[in-house]
Amino acid sequence: MNTGTGAGAAESVDSAGSAESAFIEVDRIEKVFDVRKKTGFLKRELRRVRAVDSISFTVARGEMVGYIGPNGAGKSTTIKMLTGILVPSGGRVRVAGIDPSRERGRLAYRIGVVFGQRTTLWWDLPLIDSYRLAHRMYRIPDARYRENLDRLVELLDLGELLDVPVRQLSLGQRMRGDIAAALLHDPEVLYLDEPTIGLDVVSKAKVREFLRELNSERGTTVLLTTHDLQDIEQLCSRVMVIDHGRMMYDGPLTGLHEAGESERTLVVDLERELPPIDAPAPARVVRVEGPRQWLAFPASESAAPLVARIAAEYPLVDLSVREPDIEAVIAKMLHSLGDGTRAIT
């Protein structure tokens, strides 16, 4: 991993390949907002907020990349610039060779966007009506629309929901409906902003499996923002970390875990209360309450050997693995890098 600071590190825009071969190219983009703050009676103070600060990266066609960071780090602002919703204050953005802010209408036919906190579906109409609107809006040929709709309805298990008003759908059902709406026109790139937020375990599994199939079978490029590390681990081979508008890490997830010294927790329920489990290093027991024990181990390592050993040597009733909190991982990584240091692989 190479480290650098300031604009010099920002000039490294080829972490996923050369700029010429990139499907998404972001070169030193910035976004500054002017915010007026009340300072007294009839008085306002103008303050400039730098939401994105000279970020550079490239994404190859067909790549699935995680884009993560704490709340307010600049993730959604970046995606809005990639879609053309926001115009960069500086720098250069190209998606499939198109400048999003200058040719937003042309780019719309080639991208799909899903915001977990907001829906593009018509709230009071049946789900199918939103799809019919997309059919007309994107001018999808009839045969292609029917084929895509049938495929998406089957893969996302939407058959019984098509005639249900969107306002009556659960969060998980609506999220699957939003993903289908974003994909009806066969976009080349899909931006997902918190696609599994608030979903139950079953719904999360369905969404993740669908995204894997979409990426492998259709070669759709996916940029995923999430606070759920399991989304990243199960879907992405590469992760980018942004904090305070700056790129702090770009590389494999294992490297992020190593930089942040993150740990998973194995929660073990035994048949009876026993002394702390004799776990092989680097795993260790961090807590014991009756028959339940908590063991910490590096997040970059597989839980399988530890689970196999415990199952073979102890009267096991149940166990579960808890993932590290993404904010804690990033906080540790930033602390290890020191103030203002930018890390790019």
C-alpha cells in the first residue's frame, strides 16, 4: 500500500486500470456548498462546506465496488455528481465517456440509481404502474420490456406484489421493487445507495444474490454505498473509503481490515457454564456470561477453523458471527494513518 498526501496522491487515478480503459473516471473532483448560518438577529454568516475534496478513482466496466465511509463523509454527494444531479465545483467526471452534468439526459439511459432512503416508485399506485411509466419514459421496446420485467419479477420475487399500491409494501418489498425499476432499461452501471438498509435477513439475502447474478451474467458495473460490511464482503472484491470528503483507502477488503485492525466476534452458546474456551491465537475470549462466551478474532481471517475446533472440543448449542462496525473500522484505520494522511493502493 502506498501512502501520500495532498494533490500528489490525488493524481493516482488508475487504481482499477488505466484511465483510458475505465468505465467510470473521477479525476480530482470537488464539491463545495455555501451554507448560511444564523449568527444574530437578521444576521447570517456565509460558510463554505467542502463535501468532496479532490477525489480521484476509476472503475472498470463490469466491476463491483464498495464505496463506504461514516455519515456525512461525502458518499451520496459523489454519487449525485456521477449521475449529473450535482455539478462538481472542480475536477473532471466521465461515465461511459459522458460528462454527467452536461449530458444528464443522455446518460440517464445508461445508468440505474437506487437510493435506499428514497423511492422512485409512485406511492399511491400499484407497483406495475411505476414499471409501465418507466417503459414509456425510457422508450424501452415492448418485447425487451416484457422480457426484462418477467426476469426481474421472477428473480426478485415480485409476482404477488405487482398490483399492490407501493405505500402498502414493506421496506424490503419496496426496495426490491425499486431495484427492478432501476434495471428495466438494461443500464450499464447501477448506483446503489444503502440498498439493504432496514431489511430483514431474508430480504438482504435475496437482494445480494440478485446483485451477484446481475453482475456475473449481465456484466453490469455496480457502485455500492452501505454501512453493512456483509454487503461489501459478499459482493465486492474492492472497497473505497471516504472520510471528510477525501479518499482514505482504495483496495481489497482484507487490506481495510488490516489497516483498521478490525475484529469479528464469535458468540458461542455452550450446554453449560465452562471456563473460557482455549482458543488458538490470534482468537481470544473477551467476555463470559454463564454458558455464553464471546471470542474476538481478526476480521481478515475465516471463522471456519475456529468454529470447527470449538464444535469438536466443546458441547456446542449455538453460535453466531457478528461483523465489526464499519464506523469503528474506519476510525481505527484513520487513527493508524495519522491526521490528514491519504492511503491509496
